[in-house]
Amino acid sequence: MLGVGAYRTRNRPARSEVLPVPIGQMTWTLTDHQGRLVRPSDWAGRPVMVFFGFTWCPDVCPTTLSDISLWLEELGADADRLIVALISVDPERDTPDALAGYVSNFDPRIIGLTGPADEVAQAAADFRATYRRVDKEGGDYTMDHTAGVFLFHPDGRFASIIDFHEDRRFAVPKLRRTLS
């Protein structure tokens, strides 16, 4: 049994390869839905909530962004302390203008971020998020992507993930712990 345990432990990725990088160590530069450059250093000292998605998403993204909007409403004035961002995994279609139209359907505190494919890839790597293009018939495509919402403490440390469809009774306390 000890041999099996040692074998299983040896083949696990290191904790630093699984958890998101602290915000202060991230290295991406993206553009927000108003055309401004955004870097992780801009978020220093603030709690952060990040979701990866795309504007052509048929279900996961609008559902999650609606949930986020409800969570922010429930937090009240405390929600103003949070930086809340949707990072697009589809920079080919999600221009700043496209993101501006999309995020306008949700809480106004949610910002949309996009950029060159290499910068989106860097952001995903820093957050340990995954995504991939899935081609469909007729030349169209969709995107598969991590559906969890990443939470970070004001000092940039990873706090938690809110899973897709996680009950509000559990999601909002996670946010409150991140804010404290």
C-alpha cells in the first residue's frame, strides 16, 4: 500500500502548477471594453473575481454573468470593492466594441477584457484556465472553456473558485470571505 501511495503522489502535479498564479505575478496585458489597457498590476490591493468566456456563448457565459450580477446585488455596497472581469477566450470575434455591447446586459461593474491571442493565452495560463476552439459545420465555431469563477484576495492570493451553477447560498459567502 505504501508503494501505491508513493506512486500516486509522485504523479500529481505540483500545487504551484494547479493553483492560479497570484495576481501580482501575472504578466498579461489586455484591453477592456472601453479600449483601455489593463494589466494585473492595475488590480493591486483589490479583491478580484474573474470569469473566462465569450460573447457568442449560448448558455454557460450568459448564465454565469447573470449569476454574478445577482451575487453583486446581494453583496450591496461591498460589491463596489471588487474588480469583476470577463476575459474573452475568443479574441477573433470579441473586440472591445463587441464586449461593450455584451457586458452592458449585466451588472455595470463587470468589465470585458480581450486582446491578442497570445495575451489571452498568457492570462489563461496565469489563471490555470483552459479553452479551445471547436469547429462546427459550415465554417462556424464555438469555444470550450473553464466555467468556474476565480476569486482572489486583495493581496492577490488565490481565494477560491465558484463552480458553474454553484448555489447562491455558497457562492455569496465565498465572495464575502474574499472581501474580508
